[in-house]
Amino acid sequence: MMVGSGEMKSLSFKKGGILSDSHLGLHWSNQDCNFYPGGGLFASVQMGNEGNGGLKLPCADLLVKYVSLPEGFKNLGEENGLGEKKKKRGLKLKIKIPNPSLRRLVSGGIAGAVSRTVVAPLETIRTHLMVGSSGHSTTEVFNNIMQTDGWKGLFRGNFVNVIRVAPSKAIELFVYDTVNKNLSSKPGEQPKLPIPPSLVAGASAGVTSTLVTYPLELLKTRLTIQVSVYNGLLDAFVKILQEGGPGELYRGLAPSLIGVIPYAATNYCAYDTLRKAYRKIFKEEKIGNIETLLIGSAAGAISSTATFPLEVARKQMQVGAVSGRQVYKNVLHALACIIERDGIGGLYKGLGPSCLKLVPAAGISFMCYEACKKILVEREEDA
């Protein structure tokens, strides 16, 4: 609005960034922006007729964003798309998989494969400590492996382990989610079970995945320990069948099933409980990657410590009569012999490296799983 020659003239708004009447124009251009070292923005104003350039307001986008303007300016900014928030830039990978079960299977498989590959050296050292084949300490086992096989020795059997873990984790997460969903009561309904559904769902998931993938677990253990006996996965499979028949592929299954029930149940229950506690304490619904890593690692450490004696018995039963070792009749016989020979401490031999392995393994597994769920979407709109 301008006052001159005893009359008042109002400004009219035009598209294209011009506010004018017959004598006054308003123009702006980003090129007229001046930023000063102090961080401030200086907008020069030029007055004159339309022919001389008119009145210019530089940096209209910043003006619309940060300054409260009259209604006319606001509408003008919206017409030019200046009032819209800029979307965050970055690479966003989205893959459409409409089936939720398939999304869980794929996410679980990727999480299992990545986590096991990262911690393969620690898994190899832990297995050697359990059966006492290359030393009685982490340093001794590491040096022995490096002198004998080099770096490749630390990853011996990892290919078999990945083949085993990928489908195992996929099946485990699929079964867990399915059972947990069916056993969980809806809001306002009475609980279907007197115990948390995650306990039953976790145990069911562990048992199912173990039954399906146990032969690969046995092959991986034999390839890790009996380096000079087998020349590869296929050779180990054929020789084991020739020596003991199909039943030999399931040697040590009983302690595995007995051990996996409390392990899987406590693992999933602890993970779910810790996530709920985090949300309650920090008042945040979204859990970041680092937090997921720590929560998953803590859950894995808790469940591993509780069931580690059964894990030791299972490993020693799988090895069988190698290098004159004793053959155990059953789980109780194996536990009794280990206690008689090494004491209670023998049941926890290798617990340190095991927990050290579980810190990244469990955390990376859960972190990869959560990340894959964000990448694999149900609808195109989610991408």
C-alpha cells in the first residue's frame, strides 16, 4: 500500500512474483540474496517504477518459510510450491513383497547369513574350546589355528554354517511370528495362556528350525574339528552316512532339542521384554540401530548363559569317538562325565568366547532383521 499525491493506492497480487498497481512493481530473485558472515540474511529493497525494476524482495523462498506474511503472500508462495517442506534426500531402497510371511522368511535369512559370517572366527574358536581339540584358552586356540591353517582356518565350515543358519533363522522367525500372533489375545480379551505367548512361540520356533537344519549343524561341527578327515561338505556327508547311516546325521539331537527350548524361549522373551522396557523408560516408540544391537546382544547373552551346559554336551556328543574320545550314551551321561572329568567349570568351558560371539551375532541378527523389514514393503505406497 502506498500513499502519494493525496491518494491511497492498494497493491494487487499477480502470478509470477509481481505485486503491482499501474506504477509500482514487486519483483524478487534468488540471485539478489546476500548472506553475511554473522549468519544473517540481508534483503535489499529497491523502490521504483516497473520499468526501472520495481520493488524487489530477494530470497522469497526463505521469506515464505520463516516470515509470517499477509494472506496474499502466503497464497503466492503456495502457488509456486515454496511453502512445501523439502523431502529428505538420501538413497532409499524399497522392495515390494506383498506376502508378510515371505517378508519374514527373506528378512530372517539375510539376518542369519550376515550375522554368522561376521562372527565366524569367534564361532570356530568357541567350538575348539568346547571340545578341547586345539588348546585350553582363546589365545592358544587362535595361535594354533593360525599356525596350522592361517586365516582360512578361522572361517572353516562357515559356508556350511551360512547354509544352515539362513534357512534356520528364516524358519525360526516365521514360526515365532505365526505362533505368537495366534496365541496373543486382542486388546480387551482375556489372555489365552497364563504365561507370555512369546515363551511358547520362541520354543516352538527353536524346535522347528532345529529339526529341519540339524544335519547341517552336525556337518559344520565335523568339518571344523576333523580337518584331515573330510575334504568338503559332500565328502563329509557321504562318509558320515557310510559310517553310521542316516541316524548319524542326528547324533546329539536330544540335547539340542532340550537346549533349544529354553534358549529360544528366553531369547525371544528377553528381547521382547527389553524392547518394552526401553520404550517405557525413554518414552520413545522408535528404537535405533545401536539400541537394537545392545538389546539383542543382552537377550542372547542371557539365554546362552542359562543353557550353555547343554550346548557343551551337545557339541561333545556330535564329535563322537574322534581321537579316542569317549562316546556318551545320552545327555545325562555326557553331563555327568564332563562334571566328573572337569568339574562344574567344564560345563561352562568356552562361555567367554561364546558370549563374546553372541554380542555381535545376536545384535547384528536383530538389527539386520529390523532393517530388512523396512526395506521389504507390502505396498508400493510404502516405498
